[in-house]
Amino acid sequence: MSGIQIPIPFGSGVGYGLVVGLGFLFAFGMTAISWFLAKYHAERQTSEMFMTAKHSVKSGLTATAVVSSWTIAATLLTSTTYGYSYGVSGPFWYGAGASVQILLFSVFAIELKRKAPHAHTFLEVARHRYGTAAHIVLGLYSFVYQLFAAVNLLVGGSAVFNALTGANADAICMLFPIGVVIYTYFGGIKATFITDWVHTVIIFIVMITSIFIVYTTSDEVGSIDRMFDLLRQAAERHPVEGNAGGSYLTMNSVLGGYTGLVFIGSGFSASVDSQLSQKAIAADPAGTLLGYLLGGSCWFTIPFVLASTYGLAAVATEALPSFPTYPNRMNSFEVSSGMAMPYAALAVWGKGGALAVLLMIFMAVTSAFSSETMACTAWVTHDIYQAYINKKASGTQLLVVSKLAIIVFALLVAVVAVGFNHAGFNVNFLVTCIGIFVDSAIIPMACTVMWKKQSWIACVFAPLIGSAAGILAWLLTTHSRYGEVTLATTSELIPLAAGNLMSLLGPVVIVPLISFIFPDNYDWARLKEIKAQTEDSTVTPTLTEEQPIAHQEIHGTFEDARLLKARQRAIIASVVMTFAYLLLWPIPMYGSKYIFSLPFFRGWVVVLFIWAFYGALIVVILPVWQGRRPALALPTSPLVSEEHGPSLLK
């Protein structure tokens, strides 16, 4: 690949072997698990199970799925690039800027489950409320994000595999989806949840190993004090523009702050992705809130810890002979392509480190790709085929369409990714600009289940107006600051921040304004009209289906009251944690222009270790503990049972 300075550490056989071998290993393993669950746990692969897992996924697996869905190749590569470029502020602002959305999304997830308990997709709710026009507009926004996100996965993954193994980037783009297609084809969304867990566990194992190697055993760094000294020397050689004292050891970073603004905007773009609401739909109602809150705090661990490990290690070792580009610094192509992480791994860990990075990239790409595949499949099946082509489709017909959509989506994304590779787009550009195009749909989507006065006209036109305003702000800011609009200038942080924030915040004004001119007053009870899919074949009924109408009404009242209470907790928790991430923690250090002393930096690294182990315990242990026995039937009385959430008596 043009622009890479280093000799390729591995042969192309290693790259192809990892992608194909691990892909088929996961495909075989997840298909076997799906068969086991069908045979011994009575999990028939009906369309309802395929798309929603019958709303039975517990909080631990939900949290892991959230972490996995948010962990794309850019999470690993771009966050490390910002650690390399801006020092300690880069990893923090990347993690904080893109994790608050998960916390705030928990409120939306609970409202979605409370008001439309049998929905298969969020877009199904939008169609039921607004009709065809809004349904199509929001569906296209969601699809655009899914396509961009999936392409970004393949572009970022193929770039790293090409740089480290010499494997053809186009071939890697075509090979990555194969294993994903196989296990999602046979296992549906439940297989996606299970692979999310396996992939995330492997990423956390590599992350914890990496932080120990860099800060305790590496010959090149090997201690916190040594890292501190190397970072100070690096600042003397090439001070960071906009950082207090030019230091890598300060939260007072102008460009680091812009990074936070960019990722607040681009991070919100993931909320447009229907796969997040798809996982909220699949979650057990009792575990939705805890799953999303834990998922948000655990995801923050990955960019914060990994980028503070490899990003700072790249800065610290760049002037040492062990660094791959020594005596040169990384060039702009390598930086924008996310090579800071693999190069730092080579410097402190040798080829074993590079192999570990390849393993993490594979896990991040395939896990998130499976989530995007299932989300697009749900859209095609329920929001195109069933909505407009065959309204009376049976469960069997929907299952056939779902499996066909999996194959078509994978092929489409692979072909587009190859085109993007040849056009020169990199992972950093794609992850930072996507919010400009889709963020304007976030407010209308949230209001769909949060505000009954939003009209269908507002839901249709606010996203379109907001996107146009965001794109204009992006391009005009680029031209006014740099005099030309090119791939390089549009990649600068200030234009990206302007475009992302305009697209995100514009509908805050546009939606109320249009809804005031064209008012609505929706009756939330109408969303209860959405029913679960009836299957053709004999299916073991759930307890709810077996119970008489009177029992279902009692249970529904109990469930609604419990979710209403969870919503209040979600609002409080998400607001408090957002305040802590964006204001309480970083702003005092930013405003004081504090440059870390050695004791303070030691404490900062200790926090990295603590956060890493906290995240690992949640995503590794909790799903196993909760999954030690199959999900039980729903409680037969609102006064029992504690396993399904707190009793109303409390």
C-alpha cells in the first residue's frame, strides 16, 4: 500500500489465514451453538427468534453486545491515532465524546420497549405512527449509516492487514464477511449476541495483556516513570500545537477538545443505526437499563485504555531504534490510516504485538459487521418486504427473505469497500464525517417514542434540512479556513466539528418549529397494536401466549410500571454520567492548563488499570453468570419474582 514506510512483518499467508481460518472457526462454532440451543433449549429458529431472540437477552449479554457494536476498527485505530497526536487528552475525549450516546440511548431503549413491546424494529414503530413518508426517510438514514459503518469496518481492517501482512486489501474486504454471513445465516440475532461476547472477551484479554506489557515488562518502556520521561522528551523534540506547554501530558489540548466535539457529533450518528434499537428490542425488559448503562461505561474502557497504552507508546518509542519507521517519524498517510497502534505494538512487543493487533482488528470488524448485517436484514425483511411487498407474509417467508438479505448486504458492502479503498478514503475520514450526513435524524427518531406532539411532517423534513445545513457548514468552514475543499482539508477537525454539530443540533430548533406549525397529538396506546409474528409451524408458546387475557393485562400493567420506573432511573443515571464524562472530569484540568506531574501520571495509569479490569469483569463474567441456566418463564404474578426485576412491592 502506498505510503507505508516499513517492511511487511508477516507474509500474506498470515493475513489470509487469519481472516479465512478464524472466520470459518467462528462460523462453525456459532452454527454449532445455534444447533445446540435449538435441540436442548427448544429455541426454534422462527422469524421471531431470528430477529428479536424473543426479547429474552439478559443485561450482561446486552452490555457486551453494546460494547461490541460500538467497537469498530476505528475505535481501536483512530482513538490510538489521537493519543499519538494529542497525548493523554486524545484517548479521553474520543472515549467520552462517543460513550455518552450509549448512556442517553438507554432512555430511548426503555421507552421503545415500554410503548411498543412487540415491535421487531424501530422503523416498524415509525411506520405505525407516521405512515409511509417518514418510514422511508428514517429507513434510508438508517441504511446509509449501516452501509457507511460496515464499509468503514472493511476499509480500516483491510488497511491494517495489508500493512502488516501484505495481503491484498481488496481480497481482505471480500473475505471478511464470509464467516459472518455463515453464522448469522444460521443463528440470527442470538448468534450475533454470542459472537459479540466471544469477540469482546478476546479484545479485553489483548487489551489487559498490552497494558501490562507496555507499563511493566517491555524493554522499551517497561514502567510508568520511563513512559513519563519518554513523553517529556518527545514534547521537547516536537511539541504539540495547541497543548499547554506543547506537552503530551496535559488535558489542555485545543485539538483534543475539538476531537471531543467531533465525536460527540459523529458518535451520536450510531444512534441512527437500527441495530442498536434492534438489540434493545431483543433485550429482556428487566435487563435493558442495566445492560446499556454497563455497556456505555465498559465501552469507554476500550478507547481510553488502549489508546492511552498504544497511542502514548507510539509517541514514546518513535525516537527509539525499535520503532518500525526509525529514524523517521510516521508520515501523514500512516497516521491517517491508523498505523500508530500496530507500529507501537511492534516497537514494544515485537511480532507478537502485531499479531495481537491483527487479532483485535479481526474481532472488531467481524463482530460489528454481524450487527450491521442483522440490522439491515431486519430493515429489508420487516420494513420493505413485509411493509410494502407482502403484507401477509408468513413467518417462513420472512425467514427466507432475512437469509437472502444477509447475503446481498455482505456482497454490497464488500464491493463498496473495495471502491473506497481505490478512491483513497481512510478509516479516520469515514468515522469522523458520517455524523454530518445522518445526525439530523437523531432528534426526530428520539421524538418518535419520546414526544407525542411531533408531526409526521417534522419527522420527514427536519432530517433533510438538518443534513443539508450540516453539509453546508462542513464545506463552507473548510473553504473559509483553508481556501479549498479537498479530501485533506475536509478531514480537518474544525470543519468536521462544525458539520457534525450543525447536523446534530439543527433539528433541536427545526422539529419543534415544524411541529408547532403542523401539530400532532399521538396516542401512545396505538403502538400496542404491533403484534409478534405468527409462525406457520407449531411453536412452543411462551408463557404470555398461553395465559388468558386477564393474566396478560395484569402482566402488561406490571411490566409498564416497572419500565416507567426504569426510565426515570435511566434519565438520572445518563445525565449524571454524561455530566461526569464531559464536564466534571476533564474541564477543571483543561481550564487550569495543568501539565501532569510524575505522581499524577502514576495515578492516571492506575486508573487505566482499574478501568480495564472493571470492563473485563463486566463483559467476561456477568454474561456467563447470568447464562448459567436458561431464561425462566415470565412471572405469573406482579408480586413475584426477583429474578425478573424488582417487585413493585419494593
